[in-house]
Amino acid sequence: MNNILLFVVPPLAGAIIGFITNVLAIKMLFRPLKAYHIFGIRIPFTPGILPRERAKLAASIGAMVERELLTPQILRERLAGTELRGKFCQGLSRYTQRIPEFLTGTAEKIYPQVLEALTEFLRTPEIRDKLIEQGRGVVDTAILGLPPLQRLLIASGQFDRTIKENMPEIIADLINRLEKTGRQEETRALVISYANDRLFARPSLENTLKGLLNQKENPGGDLDSLITEKLFQAADAQIETLLGAIDIRDMVRDRIDHMDMLRVEGIILDVMANQLKWIDVFGAILGFLIGLFQALFGWWIRGA
């Protein structure tokens, strides 16, 4: 019986001790969260390793992310991938397909403001003077196009002079009539219909946007693909500037440094739960082997 206990108790005790010590060691990575003191002397191992080295850990992770994970080269390789571009283009397409519908409703909403802005623009002194000047020019051109006898009659009656002198009133009346006509429901409906059919329809918008994007190589290409290509080209050209402005290292460091340690513990345990469990198991196995070795060594000593 004693021989059996000699070979059973030490391995079991070693396994239990190894398991418990590894569990405690893992817990001591996170706990306690603050330092404890006795008579003004800090108790060893308080706070835990991660809370105590929090600042250094945050700085190290920030530097690692900046150096290894979010480098310009890695981002360029990612941007160059067809999968990312395809997903971006698909997402963009969902919005561009809705642009004509959005603008169709917008045309009706902004029509009063556009009409008011147009009439105010025409009434500004600079534009009004231009219109008066152009109106007088039109009179001269029209008279020159008449037969000589009619020109003589107009000149003798000074009709052209009268018209030119009254041109400011004529232009003012013309602008008022334009404003009045624009406020009529029939005119409003015609203008909105024209805008929706000729300006805000998908083909017209595509041609306009392609012109703004200066598409020359593939005039018949898909608009969503063109916009995606232009945006990715711009992003690729500005990667260093963007990363420098974001300051990945400080951003990650500040984020980790301000996180609650209980949340950090939860994140690490969620990610490494299986690995940490096996550390506990390996501790038990190692303790068992050490206990078994002690039992065998003691038995060998007594036998010798």
C-alpha cells in the first residue's frame, strides 16, 4: 500500500500544483488591477503584469502595428487587389443607381430657389447693363438688315434712338415677364420635365461625370468602375500622407492606453482561451511528470 501511495501521491500532487500555479500565473497577468501596500511598502506582483506595463505595452503594440501591419506597401498591395475594388465598385453602384431618382425629386424642390436666383442675377447692375448694351446692339443689327427705304424712315422718325433710350425699361419689363412666366405652373412643369429627361437621366449624368473625370482611354467604360479606379489611384498616391496624418502609432497607443483593463482581459481571453487552457493542462502534465520523477528517484534511492 505504501509503495502504491509512493507512486500515486507525488504525481497527483505535482499535477494539481502545476495546474494551479499556471492558472494563478495567467491570472497574475491581469490581476490585481492596482497596487496594494502594507505599511507603505508595495506588495510584490501588484498590480498585475499587464496593468503595470500598460504604457509600454500600448507603445509596443502601436509601433508594431505601424511597422508591420499598416505600412504603405501593405496598403498598396491591398488596394491593388481586384477583390477589394470589386466590392467597392458594387457598393458604389448601389448609390449611383439612386442618383437620378434623388435628383428628379431635387429638381422640383429647388425650382423656386433657382428661378429666384436667376431673376436676381439678371437684375444685378452689371448684368442689367450688359443686357441693355446687348439690346441696343440687337436694334442696330436689326435696322442694318432692313431695306434702305425702311432704314431712312426709321432714321427720320428717330425710332431707333427712342428704342435705345427706353432699353433699360424694356430690359426691366423683359425680366419681370420672364419671372412671371417662370412662376406659371405650365412653365414650371416643362422646365422640371426637361431637367429630369435631359440633365438628370442616367446617360446624361454618366457623360457629365465622365467629362469631369477626364476619361479618355475608355469613353464607353462603366461609370462605377471609372470612379472606383480614380478614387483608388488618388488613395494610392496619398497613402504616405494619409498615414502620416493619422499617426497610426499614437492612435493605437492612445486607444489601448485608455481601454479598461477588464475589457483588455476579456479581449485577450476571448482570443487565446484555448491556448491558455492548454497552458494550464501542460502545467498539470509537467507537474505530474516531476512528481513521478521524484517518486521514481526516491524509490531508487531507497532500493540502493
